[in-house]
Amino acid sequence: MVLQSLKNCLWLSCVVRTPKACFRSTASGSLVIQSVSNDVYQNLAVEDWIHDHMDLEKRQVLFLWRNSPAVVIGRHQNPWQECNLRLLRQKNIKLARRRSGGGTVYHDLGNINLTFFTTRKKYQRMENLKLIVKALKALRPQLDIHVTDRFDILLDRQYKISGTAAKLGRTSAYHHCTLLCNADKFVLSSVLKSPYEGLKSNATPSVPASVKNLFEEDPSLTSEMLLDAIAKEYAMQHQIDHHIMLINPADETLLPGINDKTKELQTWEWVYGKTPKFSVSTCLNIAYKGSVLDVKVNMDVKHGRIEVCNIDLPEQWLPPGLYSELVKNLTGSKFCPNETTALVTTLLRVCPQDDELHSRWSLLCENMIMLM
């Protein structure tokens, strides 16, 4: 084991990290970049910036990055369908929507992200994945890893350790993928399980898979070793120096306009508002004074806002005027617990001063908020 560790150190010794000097969009030659930030929105913004601003005819780029806990959904996905939003809020885990397609992934510092930038003509997803496998095999020859026809990387022929997504522009393209090193699998499985029922959508669904960390196979590995091995293999294949350039995704002098891109990726309109149209049809079982009240709810949601809202309440349970006011105010509002909470709080102030009525109203509103 000591001999193997020494061999790995020597093999990776030529990988050097350097500051941002000489990073120019007009320069030529391939480049390996690593983000010094663990913020998911900043790192996704770097992807956008490179895609939009760098001349990929002159240089290809490998971008390496890691994120603090976050769930990242594909461009055409529905967050309510893909993950447990209530649990994300409780655990303070960020939700981000990327520009590429594909499925939902969980990121934390035990997960490595790799983005390969080329022109559209030179885009080769399979070759990129083979490069990763070759790098891992050079580091640990005993690893049983291979690329599938679905562009996943499997460990031991059954466990997914890498998923893939891509964005193909008019002239530029990028392919990005994950690599599970030592991610929290309990959190991963918990947050990527939607509790929402009665949701119908044409959004792109994720394909569930059994996953495993590389560190479970070989605890002597580290994320830095894996990053360096991949960077070295990329440098060898592109015949460049084994340098990893460190960049700060908030540096406007290096990446003009980057902070605007970051802010846009954090907006409600992007994360939730870009969700394809969907409907919710469910029955709320509200416990009240020893009995259970069935309340049928049907909603159509477009651009993240409630377009149509119908709540079927038993007669006499709430005054018709109050119920109608709730439906009226929900229609056109965001399908969002914060906005709905503010809305119902305002309505509660004009509710008749009757304790039982207040209790019934509060129960209905609490259950409506739970839908979101």
C-alpha cells in the first residue's frame, strides 16, 4: 500500500495548480480550469460564461468544480416531481436548474463535477467518459468501471458513479458529468424522492439507479487524487502542460458579466418558473375534531404560477365568500409556500372573528401550503 501511494504521488507530481494568469478568451491551446468556489450557482454561471464567451475553435477546456450540498435539475424538469422540496428547505440544501438537459443529481463535497467544452463539431461525449475511465484505471487498475450506451459510468457492472448531461449550442457545446467519490448517500436518496402525489407533467423524468461511491471500493482514494488524475489524462491527450488554473467565479475582471449570470440562476423565475406546465389533482385528508374531512384540489400550474384552481369543500364547512376569495387569490400566484403563506395570512385578517371558523380556515391553508 505504501509503494502504491508513493507511485501515485510520483505519477501526479507533475500536476500543478496556478493562479488565473494568462486566462484569456482569445488565447489558443487547451486549458484545465478549477473553481475555488463551492457555490452551485457560481459554478453553473462559469459554464454559461465559457460557453458564451470563449473561442472554442482555438481552445478546448476542461472545467473542474465541486459544490456544497445542492440538488441540480435539468433544464426541462419539474422540481416538485424530482425532489423533496420541503426536505431541501429544512436541510438548507440549495436547488438549482442548469442550462443542459438530463436528469436530477445531488451534489456535495464528496461529488466531483467535470465539464468538457468544445465546438459543436468536436463534441464527443463517449470519448470524454472514456478519458475519465482511463484516468481512474491508471490510478487504480483494479477498479471495475466501464461506460454504458446510456453514457453512464458503472462500478462493478451495476452501480452508477457518473451521470451525464450536455448543452449543444449553434457553434459551441459542453458535456458535463458527475463522479461519486464520497457523497452522503443517505441524504442523496432522501432528497431525490418526491413526496408529492397527484402530479401530472410532461417534464423530463429522471431514471432511478443504484449508486455507489468510489471511496467505498477503495478508501485510500481522495477527491484531490481523482481530480488530478483526470486533469493529467486530459493534459496528456491534448498535449498541454499539466497545469490546473484556479479561478474565482465571482471575479468580474476575469469573467466580465459573470455576477449577472449567477444572479439569474438564483431567481425564482429561473429555478421554478421555467418548469414545464403541470397539473395537481389530489385529495387532502384533513383531521378535524375526531373526523376526517376530504378536500379535493385540482390545479394547473404554468411558468410556476397557478393558472387554474379548484377546491372542492363540503358544504357549510366554510362560508362561500371566504372560500371563493381563497381560490381567487391563489389563481395567478406562485405555486410557492412562502407566497401562499403571505397570501392566506392577509386573508385571515379579514376573516370573521369566529374561533371555529379560524381553526377550519387555518387547517385548510396549512394543507394547501403542504402541497407546495
